[in-house]
Amino acid sequence: MKLSTALRNKKLGVVVTILIVVMLLPFGSSAARFVLARDAEVPDVFLEMPLDYFNRCVEDTDYMRFRHMDLLKRLREEFIRDGKRGNVSLTKCRDCHTSRERFCNRCHEEASVILDCFGCHYYPEPDSVSQQLGT
Amino acid sequence: MDRREFLKKGGAALAGTSGALGLPLLTSCGVNTASEDSPLAGRKWGMVIDLNECQSDCTACLDACRHENNVAFHNDKRWDIHWIRKVNIRSKESEDHTEKSVLLLCNHCENPPCAQVCPVQATYKRADGIVVVDHHRCIGCRYCMIACPYNARFFNYKENEEWPNTDFPKRSHGVAESCNFCAHLLDQGKRPACVEACEAIGVRALHFGDLNDPESDVSEIVASAPVKRIRDDWGTEPKVYYLGL
């Protein structure tokens, strides 16, 4: 093998390696973010506690924080389609979590999730609630 | 394989595949119905409207419905929504040509055309026969308004600002709606708001009950009295019966 051919091959190898690394970067970064996010502290937006602090919610706090949308969707199908109207409903949330601004909106703004629940479902206006809380 | 044989076998294979794919599509063209294990199964809610008792100038049921279900009223007939409404009709055949005031609402058909045309299965028939709109799913295409032969469907062209009953949701701009026999009250064991309102003022024009139960008020009236349904010949099988129509 001539020297010039080997050099060319080596260059090719480097180029290919760089290409592969560049292509894998997005996967690597999201994997790293996933691992880091698991260990990270729960952000401050979650610290809002209901007024009725000692009453337990319908599910564990962790479940309600991360999977409440699944629960609400399942209940919605059961309520409307099958008429299984239980004690849990979206409007019951407001009994404990009085402030929509602080209970729903803070986190959803952080996560860029647009809510359209309250165009139709009644939830107290944030103004009156903040007066009630004295803040 | 020669050309003729290839075309024969290829054609057969194509027909087989399209049939296998197409049949489930055909069978899914039926009415959207709720699941069978629902606690509602077995009942069949129906209503009898006694027009001889109903007073033409009374609006108790209309007001009760509007209040209970947050039905939008903009005081403009282009946008007003009526779950239950009153129209004056005049018979072509009768001699005296007197006007008759008739209550109109969703007929909760056994074969609801609105549910058949709904492309997203937002309108469907519950296991107890009530035709309901799931406003979460509704995309506002208004097919149901075109399909309904009774003009019982209305569309929210504007946002409704009034919210008299905060226990019940209102509808946002862009969804279709109609009477649902106050399904939320029925599920709690109560009766529709219009029926309660009619009884509260001492009139017995609206009867409501289970058509599957032979003991019930409505079943007895339907069995004994000369009841009529609007345009029975269409085959929609309404569950709202009229006395004295």
C-alpha cells in the first residue's frame, strides 16, 4: 500500500468519525437531560400546597404531579360516555386548590402547556382567591 | 407465469386485500354507541309532551333549561342557542287555522342521524338512549346540524359570557350542542330541569321516564293515549312523544 493512499484513508476515517458523532449528538443530549432531570430537585413551582393541607388528594402527590392529565382524561371518558359520575371531578379540584393561577397556571406556563379547561369548567377567578388568601 | 395468469392472480390478490381492509370500514359506519358494560345499559329515557296542558305564554321550562345548562342567549337570533324552544305552527288541514304552540327539543332518536355523520365520534348515543355531544372531542364541523332533521342542533358562533350555574360547564366558542335530557342530573338520580320546572308551577305538560319500564309514567301514556312523534315516517325513531299534536 502506498503512503498517499493510507493517508487518504486515515483522513476519511476521521471525517466519518466526526460525522457519526455529530449525528448522535441530539440523542446523547436528550439522554443526558433525561438522566439529569430524574435526579434534579423538584422545581419551586410545585411547592404550592392546598389550603386543606391534611386531606389527601385522590392519588399520591407524585402521581398527581406528573400523571394528572391521564387521570382527568380517563375520568372524562367515564363521566361523559358511560355516565360513571364519581366523587372526583375537575371542579372538585377547586375545593382545596383555591387558586387557579398558582395551582395550574404556574406549572403549565413553565411547561408551555396551553390549558383550555376553564373556558367551560368553572374555576374561581384568581383575583378573588388571592384576596381570600391575603396575598 | 404468462401475462394472462399474472393479471388473474394479481387481480384476485388485490380484491382480497381491499376487501379485508374495507370490511371493517363498512361495519364502523354504524351509530357511535357507548360501551356495553356501562351502568346506563337497560334504560331508555323518553319524554311525553302534553300540548293540551302546555300553556302557550308560559316559558318556565325554557328558562329553567337555560339556567341549568348555561345555554347561551345573546338576544340575537343568529347566535341564540335553544336546547328547548317553542314554535307556533298552524295546521294546513284543520278548518279553523288556529295557531298551536309546540315545544321542540332534541328528539333523542333511536337512529340519530347526527351521530352517524359525526366524523370524530363526538356525538354518540349513550347506552340509555340519550344522544350526547362530547364537547371535548367536537371539532365544530357542523355536520350534525345539517344531518338533524329536527333543527335541534345549535352552534356556538360566539363565546357565552353568562354563567348562571357554575356547577355545570358551559360551552366554548366553536362547538355544536343540543339538549341532553340533563344527563348530569339523571346520573345523580334527579330529573331534567324542564320537567321539574313544569311541575313546580303546577302544570303536568312534561312527563319523563324510562320507556323500557312498563310501570313508568311515560310507558303508560305511550301505551294508552294517541301519542305522535314528529315525522315518524323518517325512521329516526324519536323518543320524544307528543299528545295533542
